[in-house]
Amino acid sequence: MIALMAAEVVRRKDCWLSIENMAAVAGVCRSTAKNAIREAVRLGPQTVEERKTTGFR
């Protein structure tokens, strides 16, 4: 997971992949992806910005 985020940051200077996309690429479930992201934020200089969507989209 962390390697996927790092590769995306190197390629685009940021990572805009959704949790579902990252989980699919890494071959893990959504909760495992969320736990990996949470751990990466806790250990390093990464930050997470949530993009809220409305019910109407």
C-alpha cells in the first residue's frame, strides 16, 4: 500500500486514488487498505485529505 502511494506521488506529485482503487491494485480488502494508510500517516510525514461527497453527487 505504502509503495503504491509513493509511486503515485513520484509520478503525479500527489495521490488521488480512492481507497477502493488502491486496495484493488494492492490485492487487499478495503479495511486493510485503510489500516495501512492510517499506519503510514502515524509513522511518517504523510497526510490524508478526505474528499466528502454529497448524497446527490
